[in-house]
Amino acid sequence: MTARVLVVDDILPNVKLLEAKLSSEYFDVVTARNGREALEAVARDKPDIVLLDAMMPEMDGFEACRRMKSNPLHAHIPVVMVTALNDVEDRVRGLDAGADDFLTKPVDDVALLARVRSLVRLKFVMDELRMRQLTGASLGAVEDVAPQLGENFDDARVLVIEDDKRSAAQLTAALNGHWKVTTQGDGEQALIQAKGGSFDLIVVSASLKTDGLRLCSHLRSIEETRQVPLLLVVDEGDRKRLVQGLEIGVSDYVMRPVDETELMARARANVRRLRYQNLLRQNQQRSMAMSVTDALTGLYNRHYMTTHLGTILSRPEGARSCALMVLDIDHFKSVNDKHGHAAGDEVLREFAQRIQRTMRGTDLACRVGGEEFVLVMPETDLNAAVAAAERLRQAMDGEPMKVAGLPEGLKVTCSIGVTPTRADDSIETAFKRADGALYEAKNGGRNRVCTAF
Ligand SMILES: [Mg+2]
């Protein structure tokens, strides 16, 4: 994993120490000596993670963090605040400023690398999602994510896995005021609950009698819980288990004795991250679907069809063996006029369904305009294409289409033009011929198939 780390500290030996540790693990290190320099370096060097000393002259770490996190261009870069040992107040201040994590001085080697690796891994995932989000937005297919994601996580669900009664009560009480908390002392039961519960956060005690780390490892390997943030509760000084936990893929941790403010702040940060990732993923799926399909019928849209046809025509053997079919619903305007647009939409949907039921798997069906549809049929000679067109014509002409409010349904027919594509065809010339055949079918009395060469 090659990542760029920005190390910020006002004391030169501290900078040198962290730089040496990270460089020896092949991280690319850049440095700054105060908050102001740090902000400049963030803009200039685009680091993947920032290690930020809390106490510095000019502009301290808290202020630098706050400014970074309020800049939409840099807010996604993880910040690890480096604070004095066990200064809980500083940690809470850091979380309020938007820091993603903490290290305490003197910085422990193993914790440093585990932390940096885990946050960088997360950032790479987020970068990928953000990039696809931008692609979607540039196609006009998705809205910006930020306005959709409020800071209101009142509906968050948390599973607390702890077999020590007193600790369970404390953890539950701290989270309960904010969220819906389920507490479970048995590891096996917890696993079952976690699978079925769609939790936003799972808090696991490392000191479970049934082995908290093994449980975390299970939770990471199961499809249903792989993305759910895991917050590990470790005994103070139990560095071994903490490092193991981070290696397993635990998202975050708190040390005992648990500070309730810190627990809540960390829990909230993790829930926010999960919700953000989920939102990006949903938007991405929706934008993928929206950018290639027609919302009303679920068939491919014109943009996708022309791209696909262009690919076929770009190869001579593809162009010589493909057929193009254009279908147009007869007198569709009168359906809308007589029965309303809702009825018109029902007809369009039913028409599309009948196309899908009738066509072959290799054919590509799309809605290219109001009541106009196209089938791209690779590896199809004219005879086969005409036979397919005739089947489609009959499929429409047979059963009346179901329309709400019309018990007898609606009789719908269509006219169809068919043409084989040629090696010298462009998308335009191929469509011009198919449209010519369609025009002939309309002129010849509709509800028929015509061909053009
Ligand atoms: Mg300092």
C-alpha cells in the first residue's frame, strides 16, 4: 500500500521520528511545522492521511483540523490527532473538530502503523466511491450526496456484545440516550443477531470469555456484517489485543475505563462513515441503472442502444450479420387522448414486457422515443429478423392490453420496419433505412412488417 502521509508537529525531532518510522514502511512522507503550513501542504500535496499534533504555535491542531474538515475538497482526508498521553479532554476536542482518530505521545510503533493502514484503506474505498459519484453526476444521473446526508442518526441501531454485567450496563446507558441499543452477552447469539439485525454499529468487548477478537473476525468475514463498523472495547494497556483487533479489521476502539463522551463521539463518527458509504453505493447503483435504462419500461435507453450499435457496426463482421428493427405503436396519440396519460403509460409498459417475452436473449431492446422501440439483433439474417418481427406484431395484436378502468382492455397494434445492417453503415444510415421501412408499414395500413435493404 503506497500512501502519502502528512506529518505535522512543531518539534523537529518528533517530525523526524514519525517520518523515519513511516518511510521505513514505504509510506511517502511530507511534513509541516504548524497548522497554517499543514493546510498549505494538504492543498498542495494531497495526502492520503494527516498526523496532526494537537499543540502547536500559530495555528494549533484543533483549528487546522476544523478548517480542513469544513473544506469540501479536503474533508474526506482522514486526520489522526496526536495528543498528550491520556488527555481525554483533548481527544474529545479533537473529535469535535472532526478528527478521525488519535495517537498519544510517545507514539507507539505498532499502533501507529495499524492506525495509518486502517484509515488509508478506508480512504481508498471512499476515493473510489467518490470518483464514481463524480462520473454519475457528470452524466446528470445523480444528485450531490452531501445535502442528502443530515447529521441526524436518531434511527441508528447498535449491538453491544459484552458479558460483564457492569460494563454492559455502562456501555448501554451511554449509547441508549441516543440510539436503539441491543445488548448481548453470549457470543454465539450475538453473531446470529448481528446477521439479521441490520445494525449501524457493533460494539465488542475484547475481554469476552468466548474471545471477542474471534467474534470480530467472524463479523468481518460474514457478508451481512462485513461493512458494519466494529468498535472494540479494550482494557487499558492491552496493546496486544488492540493491535490484533486492528489487524483483523476492527474500525475503531475505546480504552477502559470508558469515557462516555469519547465513546459517543467515536460511535457517531463511525455511524456517519457507514451512512455516507451506503448513500454513495445506493446513488451509484441508481445512477448506473438510470444512465442506461428507460425509467418507465426498464428497457435500455437510446444512449445505451446507440453506443451498443456503434460497437457492433465498428467491426465489419458484426455489421454484416446484424439486423435492426424499429417498432412504433399504431395510433398511440389517440390512446393518450381518449384514456389519459396513465393509460398510455400502462400500454407502453405492457408493450415493453411483450417485447421482452418474445425476443431472444442476445437481442437488445430499447425505448428510443415516446412510442418508438428498437431491437438490435446481432447474428441475425433478414429472414430470421422478419420472422421475429412477425412474432412481435402478433404478440401485440393478440390479447388486448390490460388498462386500469377498462375491463375489456385495449387493443393495440404496431408497425415494424426491419433492415439488415451493412459493413459501410453508420448508425444514421442504418436507422434511415429502418425508418424508411417503418414509414412504408405505416403507409401500407399499419399493423404490418416491412423491410428495406
Ligand atoms: Mg506540539
